[in-house]
Amino acid sequence: MGGDANGDAEAGDLWVFGYGSLMWRPGFAYVEAHPAVLRGWHRALCVYSWHHRGTRERPGLVLGLDRGGACRGVAFRISAHEAEAVRAYLIAREQVTMVYVEITPKARLDDGRTVRVMTFSADRAHPQYAGRLDVTAQADLVRNAQGVSGHNVDYLANTLRRLAEIGVRDTGLAALSRALALDLRPAPAAAATAPEF
């Protein structure tokens, strides 16, 4: 199946593209989820976290979509009657400090469909935009940072585990995991239910 189609989706359904914590902790009910590719944007540890994974005094580092390349992640379909509530939830979750810009590009699903998705790119003009940091600088930020959603290291580990599950190897995140000597074995079942972003 190819082309620009929604398959069994109803008019008004919402597709959401996750490339970081949304892949492993969406926080909303969905009808279907598929590995997907978004072109024109790439996943990057380019956002200083002042809330979820760090503080203003000791920022963490989280993912954003930055311009160029391509990003493999997960696309979720939300039913039309849940779409408004899910969109409001995502804005409240992602836009605590307004470091992201909501965008609606097209993504290609693993079954060949192309769908328009809601997702968030990093705002390069925002003071939390970190740009491209080397692995040493990334590790220094991630190693000891903690915010309201937990440790920055856990965020990185959970993201890498989910990427592995969908067959994605992110060389930059892999290099950072080696610098931090992360244990990427599957998390215990109890940890998987923790309310993390």
C-alpha cells in the first residue's frame, strides 16, 4: 500500500510523530502505531532541559528535531474523538518553556502510507537551544542532571532501548551511551510503568 492515504483512519484522526520520549512513553491512548520516517528533520540532543530532565541551574539535555536529514521514529494514530484532548496534552507536556515549535510535516509509515503528523521541532532562537555539542559536553550535562520527570541518564537509556526495538541505530546517541557507560539491558517491568517523559 502506498501513496498519501490514511488506511482505516477516519476523518479528523490525529497522527503524532514521536522521536524521543514519546516513542516509549506516549501518555495517551492510540489506535495504531508504526515505525515511520520523517524527511527534512533529524533527531538531535540539541535542547537544554530546564524542567523534565534538568533545572535552570543544572540543565539536562533532551532531543529535538533539527533541520536537515531524516529521522526514524514512531507515528501514532489517535481517534478523532480523542484528538483535541491529546493535542492539548502534548502541548502542555512539550511546551512547558516554549522551546519547541509545533510542525505538521508528512511522514512515511513502514507499511508505505504517507500521513501528516503533529510533532515538535527545536526552536533555534530559544535560549534553551543547545546546537551541536560534542560527546564530552553532552555527557557532562546528561550525567548528573535531574528534573521533575527523573534523571537525564534514564531518558537517554529508555530512548536508546526503544530505538533498538524498532531497528534504529543512532550513532550519536550510541556514542554518548558509551561515554556514560550506560547499561542498556531491558528495564525491569516496574520501571517501565513509571510516569516518565
